[in-house]
Amino acid sequence: MESFSERLKALSSAEDFMHFFGLPFAEPVLQVNRLHILKRFFQYLRRAEGLETADDVELFRRYRQLLSQAYQDFVVSTPAQEKVFKVFQDAGGTQHVQLANLRDSLAERRREAHAA
């Protein structure tokens, strides 16, 4: 019989994780937030205490609870509010591009297109 960690290694998508742990989910929530949910889940795992000494049954229970918590974070909030990824942490989730940079970039692309 495969160990818990071996079974986890076979999971590759957010849907795989939700199905493996038997967690109900709304498809639209998962489609929009899949990477955010998984990243938050792994953040929770890194902070969790006692996992290194837990048996497979306890690991399953704790992982399931942490994944459920990560999913719920995005049911009631948005990626911009949760700031899981650096792009949302920098400048409150907004990026600033100067108009002059856009104008220069467009001019360069036009020159390249005419040269080709």
C-alpha cells in the first residue's frame, strides 16, 4: 500500500487535491483561484506544527483541514485581498507603467514589424 506522501506526489491539479481530500468545491471558485489556493495551502503547511511526527491518518486529517481553510479563504475573499503572490504584495496589487514606456515599446514594435 502506498504511503500518504507517495499518494500526494501523484496529485497535480487543484481538482486532484480537492478530490483526494474529499472536499466539496465550487468549480468557478477553483477555476479562478486554483494557484492562489494551492499556494496558500502550502503556506499553511509550512507553518503547521507537529506534521513531521504525525502518522498517515493524522497527516491526512491535518492536510485536509488546511486545504479546506485555504479554499475558504478565496470563497470569502479575492486574490488581491489575500495577497498570496508577490504581484499583489507590491504596490497593493497594482503595477505602474509609465505612458512614455508604452509609447516607446509600441514604436519599437512597429519598426520591427516594418523591417520584417
